Amino acid sequence: MIARLEATTVIKDDILQKFAHYFNVNIDILKNMEEDIAQKIVNNTYESGSINNTFEDGSTSNIHQGEGDQVVNNPLEEVIKLTKEKDALLQQIIEKDQEREKQLLKALELALGKIG
């Protein structure tokens, strides 16, 4: 069906009305649409979990949501969560550094005791 529509130069009003209803736009927008604008809409489509965008300067972006990807609905909560995770990792690093320092001091004391 779509391939046949692509091959036509004029699309009937009843078909345009169906598209307008589906995309929730006024039929006049579709009737007055220029071809390059239509191409931008085609280039900015959602296909199989990806949003592909082509911008006016020719640059593109591809946003993909695959299995296991999480959509962030509240970015502030995500920032707080990541900050807590970062703090926990930093605390682990500090504890490991303190342990290493104690071990080095013990090794130094042993080495100095054997020398002296």
C-alpha cells in the first residue's frame, strides 16, 4: 500500500484524511506539505527501537533503546541515585587506600626493625 502511494504524484483526499487522523494533524498541513519537508518527516521516524533524526545541517543522531535499557522518567532521581553510587565507590577506594597504607607501614616497620 505504501509503495503504491510513494509511486503516485497526487494522493486522494480520503487517503490523506486517514493519514491526517492517524498523525493527529489537519489535512491541510498534509496537502500543503513540500516534498523536502516530507522527506524530513520520513528521515525522523521511529523504527524498531531506534529514533533516527536528520537535521537541517545534514548531521544525524540515532537514539536506540534496546532490551535492558532503562528510560529515565525523572532525571533528578537518576542523578541522586548515581551520586549515591559514586559516593559508595569513593568510600571503598578510601578504605582500600587506608588498608594499603597500614600494610605499607607494617612492612616499613619490619624492614627498619631488621636493619636496626
